[in-house]
Amino acid sequence: MEHFDTIVVGAGVAGLTAARLLARDGRRVAVLEARDRVGGRVWTDRTDGLVTDLGASWIHGVTDSPVAAAAAAFGMRTAEFTVGGYQPDSRPIAYHGPDGERLPDADAHRFAADIHDVDATLLDVVAASAPDASYRDVTEAALARQAWDAERVQRVREYLEHRSEEQYGAWIEDLAAHGLDDDSIDGDEVVFPEGYDRLPQQLAEGLDLRLEHVVSHVRWSADGVVVSTDRGSFAADTTVVTVPVGVLKSDDLVVEPPLPEPVAGALGRLEMNAFEKVFLRFPTRFWDDGVYAIRQQGPESRWWHSWYDLTSLHGTPTLLTFAAGPAARETRDWPEGLVVESVLAQLTRLYGDRVEQPTHVHRTDWQGDPFARGSYAYMTVGSSTADHDDLATPIGGVLHLAGEATWTDDPATVPAAMLSGHRAASNILGRDIPIDEVWSN
Ligand SMILES: Cc1cc2nc3c(=O)[nH]c(=O)nc-3n(C[C@H](O)[C@H](O)[C@H](O)COP(=O)(O)OP(=O)(O)OC[C@H]3O[C@@H](n4cnc5c(N)ncnc54)[C@H](O)[C@@H]3O)c2cc1C
């Protein structure tokens, strides 16, 4: 059996970061990856010469972001696109009222101001919330403190439901009260016109990568680990397991002996979400000019409420919308044509007969991906923010979990994945590694 200093399971950003830092230190490291590519949930499609990020696309705030620093060091071109964090008014947004008509600017500003007022109230309400409170509970408490009529409350309530879905892919009653605590944006948001996958590709350079190795068992003891795959077993002194929470909770990958506390409890309280991207390419750009996004309010906005104009990035008229939370679960088995019809019905409310049939549609299926089982993890009701870091508690001195779900400060992101990989490598080496070693030569 081949023996390594460290085996890293998973070649996403977390695993590649850990492997790169350990290899730099002279350790013998192998990365076992189930897919035939690196990057995991960072995945760029290049069909027909168009660059489409099917997984992560944004850096949600470049200030002090290790991913922004790595991208700059790797020469990755970025483009500012500051609406990714479901912000109400960071950049121009065309809001349409419940009747489908575009709101006058003054009404749109008032709506955004209402959201900011509720958010200011929410800080205290969330801080004082019971351990089993949901995001619905705290947002209702915050809304109750505003002296508004029912209509005004309902518009903001819808927005808060959509934010829970678009940010965490979870229905508002299923998300913990603290589930959006770390949802802050520091600086501009940017995307990668040439594809986010350049990041994992750069991180992977020079590593001993074993692609198409599906790990089924991780057996650990004081003596080290044995990792079994469909292509044989590998031994190591230590291992970093970076598979998504959904894989870790499934029978597809078994850890023996089972994960101890506090890791097991934390894992039980985190769940994979339902969050899919729907890209629609059109012959012409029939929607509002000069805006980053289009949003609609009212009962018709339950599923399809926000569209992002990617035309300038993709060089062809393109809208991105999300099936998030209940919409993702319910449309999961729909044929593509039905999804398109459902989305176009809403766009038609806003733009009438200017709406065209798309020439090309791309819909993701992260829920059906056996190596992801959803897009990212969310905090179920009853979980606390500490569950993220608890998940990374080193086990028996030999087993380390890393990945987006193991990072408390801004989980569910690429920076969280990178920082968690950096932490796992630091724990194994027993010293603090400067973060810039991730991207320096
Ligand atoms: C649709 C979507 C949109 C997103 N948008 C953003 C965004 O805009 N900004 C942002 O910052 N983040 C975003 N994210 C989240 C971000 O992509 C993830 O947080 C991050 O990429 C996770 O990295 P990771 O290394 O923790 O996990 P992964 O990238 O999932 O890496 C884990 C690896 O383990 C492998 N693996 C799984 N099972 C096995 C097995 N049995 N054996 C061997 N290998 C296995 C997987 O194939 C994968 O390569 C988005 C994600 C999705 C899906």
C-alpha cells in the first residue's frame, strides 16, 4: 500500500489549499479526488466558447479576501458585479411592484430603506434569540417592531424570504436565526470573466493528484489513516477530508471509528441546501438598461424574483436566475422546457411581448451531484455558528476536516474553503503558516 505523510480527500479549494501548503513544506502529499477534474464546486463550463461558472462565481467583497489576493497573484482578471450578496441597493436594480410595473425611483429607495431599517433591528433580535429560533422567527419579530401597514410589511417579508433562499438555498423557516450572521460584504463584489476555475487550477499545480479516485472509507487510529478508494487503498500519517457535508453525512463515505463529539453533533446540525443556477441566453437584450439586476415583488415572486444581467460579462444577452430553496426542490425533476416556461411567464409580467424565447439554457443540478449533494451547507434550526468551527476539531491527532462548512466567519464561500484548508495545514504542521504562502511561489 502506498504510504504518504498526508492524504487529502477532495480537490476543491479547501483540499488544494491544504495540499499545496503541506507540499511546500516538503511533506509527501497525495490528493484523492472522485471527479475527473479539480475545483469541486468551483466549475467553469466553456461550451461554445462561452465562459459560464456553474458553481461559485462571486467574491462577495474583495477587502481582505484571501481569494482576491490569490486571484491577483495568479493574474486572474476580475469584473466588478456588486449585487451577488442579495443586497437591496448596492448598485442600480430595476424593482417591479406586485402588478409587474417598474417602481419609480422614490418607491424603490423607500423599499431599500425599509430593508435597512429591519436589518438594523434584526441585529438585536438575533442576538437575543432563543437557541431554537428560526430565521423566520427573528425576521417576524423585527418586522413587528416597525410601525408599518400590512402591505409595506409584506413587501419586506418577501424580501427576507428571498434572501434566505438566495443566500443559503433554504426556506426561511428551516434556517437558524443565526444562519445569516456572517452574511456581510466588505468592499466591491467581483466575478471572473475568464472563469473561476483558474483558481483551483493554479492551486493544483505541481501536486500529486489522483483523479477519479472515489473514497469510500477513512479508517483512523493513533497510528495513522487508511483511505480506501475504488482504485485501492492508501495509507498516511494524517488526512484532511474536505468532502461536502452532504457526502460526509451519507453512507457513500464512511469514517471509522465514527466521528466523535463535538464533530458529530455539529455535522448533524448542518445540511446541504437546494440552490441551482438557471442561465438564459437570448437573441437580444429586451430588459431594462443600466441595471445590474431586475427584481419583482408580490405573490408572483414566490419562485422567480431576481434576474442578473450577465450580458457585459458573457458578451451575449444573458440573464441568470436562481432556483433556490423550495423552488429548487420542486423543479428538480422538471424538464428544462417547463422551467423555462415558468421563468418566462414571470418575465412576461414585467416586459410583455418584448420577451423572447432563449436560444440557450443551462440549468445546474448540484442536488443530483453525488460528490456535492447540494450547493453548500446551511445552519438548520437549533444549530449555532460555532458548529462550523467545531466541525474542524482535530480528531485523534490524525484526522482533520476542512471545507466551506467548517469555517465560521463567512461559511459557504470559496474564501471559507481556502481558509479552512490553510487551518488544516497549520494544524498538521503545528505552526501558523502565513496565508500568503497559499499563492506565493
Ligand atoms: C451554485 C453555487 C453557487 C455558489 N456561489 C458562490 C459564490 O458566488 N461565491 C462563493 O464564494 N461561493 C459560492 N459557492 C460556494 C463555493 O463554491 C464553495 O463554498 C466552495 O467551492 C467549496 O469548496 P470545498 O473545497 O469546501 O468543497 P468542494 O469544492 O466541494 O471540494 C470537495 C471535493 O471533494 C470531492 N469529493 C466528494 N466526494 C468524494 C469522494 N467520495 N471521494 C473523493 N473525492 C470526493 C468533490 O468532488 C470535490 O472536488 C457556490 C456554490 C454553488 C454550488
